[in-house]
Amino acid sequence: MSTANANKEMVLRYLDEVWQKKNIESVDIYLASNYKRYLSPISEPLTLEGQRQRLIGFRTAFPDIQLTVEDIFANGDRVAFRSTMRATHHGVFQGIQPTGKSLTVSLLDVIRIEHGKFVEHWGGPDLFDLLKQLGATFSTM
């Protein structure tokens, strides 16, 4: 199996283990100790522990999260995937009290793998759309 295909399979295992099976502890299997999660070009990247807390926060706010991988591509040490998250808002998220609303949100992610571990990760859910579905309002310019 090529490195690209092995990396793609590893990302699929991670998504299944952490998101579908809700096994947050398994992040240590997949994420390197020097892992960096880039959520924004202007904010500090999350560390391994920061990512773990982020996952716990999503699980608390949306305990029934299900991800469907729509597309996945691998080239060398990078894997890109497009997925759809479906969930119900049962806990506080970004200061928004539980609404009970169901939501469907797109995600785009790119992961760089080195020595069998995720070392860099970019992207994630469309937070603007997610917050809009929860009823957040935004002023227009």
C-alpha cells in the first residue's frame, strides 16, 4: 500500500474511532505530541491537549454527532477530506444555550502526517453556518 493510501486509511480510522465511536482517549494514538491544529490564520494553533478539549466540547454540545465522509484525497503526507456533520444541540456551544435544534454542517479538513501521526491539521466545520442554524444573529455590513 502506498504512503498516501496508508495515510488516507489512518484518517478514516481516526474519524471512526474518535467521532463515530466517541473514543476521545484514542486521540493519543493518532495525534503527535507536537500536533498543531490551525483553526484560523490569525489565532494560535491548538496543541494536542487543546484539540482534545475541543473534541470534548463538541461532544458535550452535540452528543449525537455523526460524520459522513463525502470525499477523501491523499497525496504524499497530506490527506484532505470533505465531510458532513449531523447533530442535535443538547449542550452549551460558543455561549449558546441548548436549543434542541438539529443541524447539518459541511467540514473541510487537511491533515499532514509524519511518522504515522498527525502533526498539522487545518480546517474544520463551517462555523458560520453552524451558528446560524443554532439561531445566532450577525449584523450585516
